Amino acid sequence: MTGILSASDIWKAFGEKEVLRGVSLELARHEVVALIGPSGSGKSTLLRCLNLLEPIDDGQILLAGDDISDPRVKVDRVRARFGVVFQHYNLFPHLSVLDNVTLAARRVHKTPRAEAEERGMQLLARIGLADKAHEHPDRLSGGQQQRAAIVRAIATEPEVLLLDEITSALDPELVGEVLDLVRDLATDGATILMATHEMAFARDVAHRVLFLDGGVVVEEGPARELFAAPREARTREFLARLS
């Protein structure tokens, strides 16, 4: 596996509060890495820094060898190489589901509308939402909206998919259908970095896991090994609280 995303010694503070304190990570092509840790540990901030939604205070971020932390970089061009899904679906309420899915392809990547819509319909059909293509998002359940948001993120074939606690705003009975879609994407070879509270899912689907606490990577390793026999006391304590 060749590296696609590399972060080295990332620091980020909001005022006096240091949220990331020298975080480093590597993500290989076709690899799924899960970020776990308590609320406030820096998972979401790390994802936002990697996608340049937040400027870093120090460190370096490489995407396929390109230094995207260079202040001269074209931010919009970099963001177009990522697919991002947040806790809240962030679908445009005034657009149909299909228009939401195809917007980036048409506006950012200049894909002809017919081509973008053909791919959009294929993706919606794959997740069982083809019949909702011309509905507005408020006509969909939370699980359907989140699946549509994931399809929107992958419609432009991004190099890396960043998923930020994508099930935390969902009713428990809707979580499974969203995680099933992510599991399918992982099986298909997508490159995914995901912050999640779904420990069983992280254990079963991720190749590697990073445990963050207090803005530092406390422990990392192959998913099944880390969950079965965590080396660090802080990791053991965190996982014990969730079991």
C-alpha cells in the first residue's frame, strides 16, 4: 500500500486551548483508519485541519506527496480532492437529492450535467434511494439523508474520504444502514479516515485505529490487536468504559 495522506507533528490551538499537540498519522491508499477517543480529544479538529477547513498552527500535511499545508496552496483545489461527511448531513434543503449529489461534480469538477446525473442515479440506486432522487432532503429519514450525504461525497471519486462521527446524530435504528454503506465502500477499496464512537464497527472494518486523548495520539495499531490487547493504560480505561 502506498501512502496517500500524511500528517506530521500537527499543532492547533483555539485561543489558549491547545486542541492538537503534535499529532502525526499516515493513511495508505485503500486503507481504512478509525480515530477513536473521548469527546474533546481532537478527532473532529484533526479532520477539519486535514481538509484545510481549519488552518494549522504548525506541522505539515501531504496529500499524494503535495504539501497542502503550504500557505500558498489553492485551498478550494485541495478540498476538491477530499470527500467529507459530517455529523449533520449538510444537504442543501432547497435542492433535490440528485442535485445535492451532483452539485460538486457539476460546479467544481465541471462534469457535464447529463454525465453527473447518470453517475448520481447509479449511486443512489446502489443505496436504494433512486426513487427519492427528485425529493427534497426533508422528505427523507435521517439515515437516508446521511447515506445521500455519503453518496454526494463519493460522487466526485475523491482521493480520501473523511467521515466525522457520521452516525452520532442518528436514531439508533438508523445507524446500521449508514454503517453498512461505509462497510461496502471499504470493501470496494475506498481510502477512509473516520472519527467514530462505534467501537465494534471500528474493530471490524478499520485496518488500523488511532486512539486520541488530550490532543495527542496515545496509541495506534491494527484494529483487532488494539481492541483485543491495548498496550496503554489510558486506552484500556477508555475501552473499558464503553464495554
